Amino acid sequence: MGAAVALLGLAAAIGLYRWASGPQRDTARRLYALKSLDLSPVDTAFPLAIMAPENAVAGPSEDGFSPVPELCVRDSAAGFGVRISRNEFFGVTLDEVIEAEKERLSDQYPAPRFLREEPQGFVYEQVWGDRAVYDFLYVARRGDRYFYFQVAGLGPYSREQVEAMYECVDGL
């Protein structure tokens, strides 16, 4: 048990190092005082650590209807809400997962406008009448498991907030 906890701590430290040394995180750093938040003590099905505001807490998703395991990381005062779901796909590449999600979104009305596209995810906008709604999808793979990161249903969030949330999970 002690070795497993040490291993999870090491994985969280490596994740924090990769995050800090990864692509620019200017929006996230400007909007939030950040900490590394280890999700594994909340639910062992989520062996991940993400960057989150200092007062963020992780807990079960508000949506009790999801057919897949989910967690939410929230700090409503800071305007931060990330939903993480876990899926298992066998024989599917990360590129195929991202393309399928983009295609699924593009079939919706109104069609999204992709604002930022990267190999593991994207930020997008949908305009409903005179109101723009922002969201993102980021996918991290661990073995046969894919972890989906998206905006939690606490919004509405500004484009800047959504881009900052994306930056907090980018690089996992």
C-alpha cells in the first residue's frame, strides 16, 4: 500500500513538472493561483493530477446519470469547473478519438467554431442567437483508458476562462 501511495505521489510530481515545463500557460497563471491537485485519493479510478485554483476541490460529478465514471474539479468563486470522465477503448488511437469527437460536435446545431486545435484536444465556441458558449475537450491516455476533460456544467464561462481551464489539463 505504501509503495502504491509513493508511486502515485511520484506520478503527480512528474505531471506537475511536465505541466510547468510544457507549452505556455499564461492565461491560467494570470487568472488563477494554481496548485497541483491529485485526483487519486478522491477516486482511485482517476490516477491523475491536474493544475487547479488553490481553493478547488474534487468530487463526484453533479450528473448522476453518466454511464461512465466521472469527477468534477470546482472552484465556483474563481470561475473554474472541469469534468473528467473515464472511458476504455481498445484498438483505437488518440487521433481517432479526437476526430470522432470533432465530427460529433460538427454534426450539432449550431456547428462549433474551433478556436484552438492540438493533437490531444481543442477549444471551441458555439453561438446560440446572440450568446457565445465556450467549451473544450482534452483527452489523456493511460494504458487502455482515455480520460476526457471538459467544462463542468457550472458556467457560463468566458472564452478566457475556458482557455485557462484547457491550459490546466494540457500536457497530462
